[in-house]
Amino acid sequence: MPTASSFHDAFRPRVQNGVIEFPVHHMRGGTSTGLVLWAASAPLDPHIKEELLRHLMGAPLAGTNGNNKQITGLGRGGPTSNKVFFANTATENGTPVIVSTLAQLASDHDGVDWSVNCGNMSSALQLWAIDMGLIVVPGAGKTEVRIRNTNTGVITVSRMERCADGRFLDADIPGVDGAYPAVDLFMQAPTGSKTGKLLPTGAVIDLIDGVHVSCVDVAVPMVICAASEFGKTGYETVRDLDADPVFKARLRAVWVEAGLRMGLTRRDGSLMTAAELERSETIPKICLVAPPRAGGNIAVRYFTPQAGHGSMAVSGGCCLAAAALIPGSVAQQVAHGLAATTGTFADIGVAIENPAGILDATVVVKHDDDGLCVRSAAYRRSTQILLRGYVPLYRASPQLADALSAFSPHVFP
């Protein structure tokens, strides 16, 4: 058995019983699950890399299959369980960082979305790097590592605390049963992650399809709507909202038009079309907000956008928390009990009521002549390793087999 410091050197593709096997960490980060893969063992060709992802997650290898249940892979239906990070460590300005690239898959088609980050799954990256021996924790106490996401350019700082007995400090979070290693994620300079602007349309309020919305880009571009304008309370179950076809069709029309007005783009920088926005699994996020009723500052029902989320994503929570501090925004109009922003940076807590409980966000902000300035936003998550091991690729193409063989010649016969 390799030592922790050398584990990553041994954790490479191999052949077992005549079948190529690829090493994975199956992990939970926050309320999302997915894989973290060592980028050094992955194919470089983007088409072959996407084939590998489809095998690992059980997505259709080609085209669309609405009946696919992902029983041949590790993905599980909804977008929150179809995430894969390619990750590695690097040294930047003399400091070790984790470099991450997210791939978002779906259960019913072969497309892979490389356009966004995932705050929930990002909370798994520090523990992954420690487990791989890529980052060494010297002893008890708090340890931080910067994470640079290549999809968005966003920098986060991940903080964990190791106890004297070697275990990490645990935390309970809504949507997760029990306490697991705690992770505090600080998103640095999160404004304009995708559009370069706090308010991508240039307005605090836009009227779309008869609905007043605020389009805000902090960590992720998001469309914020008052639940009442859809004839909803904002306290419905996610299942009931997803089961309402009239509501979902109207919600889709709003996020598509909002995405066009926000100027959302593909990874190559070209503008997304209405058809692409309509089937997008990732952007823009959209949510319904309502006044709080359970001790928080604001209530939310959040969509990814295709499906309702059982709790609240990290990036979406940071965006909503910041939006609630923008004077006149849809979020600010329904929020209660928030501290006022001032001309100097200060921490402002925003408690977000969601189907799983209350999630606490902290936004470091000030207000100046240019409006709200967001320096950072933090969210507490927990993480765990569900499995570390190898996934046999029974149906790998010759191209994928050759690519993996070339990456690890010492492991192959």
C-alpha cells in the first residue's frame, strides 16, 4: 500500500482482467455528489476526455436517451449528482494552489457542459488533495488552500481544521444527515464571474414576460424572481414546483430571455442562443424568493435551472446573499432584518431559508458611488470521501484505450 505522500503516483489507470480501469474519488461536497479525478491521469484530447466522463457517470455515449437511469455508472439522475472535477496542484507566486476544471453531465444526453463552476463540489477539493498526498497538513489547526477554477477564473479559499487526534473538525449542514468534515469556502472577488458585471443587464430590475426580475452575477449568473409573481408562495416543496408544467414552462421562458439579455456566453466566448439556454443544465440559475418565516433573512426555492434544488448551492447562495444587499433588487424587497451596508468593507451575514433548513452566508461588502462592491463571500459546507478506487471501462473505444495507455505506460502490459 503506498504512503499518503506517494499515493497519487500509484493512483493511475491500469488493466485488470483485461479491462482498462480508471482511478476515481467518488465524493460528496455540500449537497452535491460526483467525482474528483487527478488531471495528470486524464486524456488531453477533449473528445476522448468526454468519452471517459460518459463511461464513468453512465451517461449516454452518443445522442439522447430519455429513459437512461445511469445504472452503468456513478452519476445519479439530477444535475447535483452529475458533476466531475479534474483537479491537480500547482505553485503560483510560491504558494500551492488547487487547479480545478468542472464537467457537468446529464442523465439523458451525451452533452458535457464546461461553462461553470460548482461551489458545493468545490468543497470536496481540499480533502481530495490531502487524501492524494498532493497537499500536506503538518498538524492540528486550520489550514487553507487557494482553488483556481479554470471554467470561470474564480478563486476560492478553502479552509479546514484538523483536530489533535488527526480527524477534521465536523459540521452539520442542512440537506446532509449528520456531521462530516467542515469546509469554509471563501469566494474571492466573485462579482461578474461570467459576465464581468454585478448587474449584467445594467438594471436592478428587468421586466420579462410580465415578471419583475433581478439579474445578478456574483459567483454565478442568477435570475431572481418574487415567488408571488408566479402565483406561488415561495414555500412550496421542490417536488410540487417541478411537477407543475405550466409553472416550469413560464420559468423557462423567463430564464431564457434573461440569459439573452445578460449576454451569457459559451466557453469560447460566443453568445449562447435561446435554444442553448432553454436546454442549459447550468446557466443562468434562477430562483423564487419570498419573505422569511423560519428565523432567516430571506426564503428561496432554487433551480439549476432545469430542476429544483433540494437545498441551496454554494455559488447561488453567495449570489442571493449579495443580491439581498442591492437596494431596490427583488431580493432586497422581500428580505428582512439585514444589516445595512456602509462605505467600508464589513461582514454581513445572510441567513437563507430553503427546503433543507437555513444556510448561512457571509458577504464582505461596502457601498460606494458605483454601487455595491463585493470583496468576498463565504459559505460553510461539509464533505466526505464516498469511495476511492477504480472504475472498469468495459466499453472503452480504441481511442480511449490508447490515450490511457499512453498516459501510464508503466502500468500497462
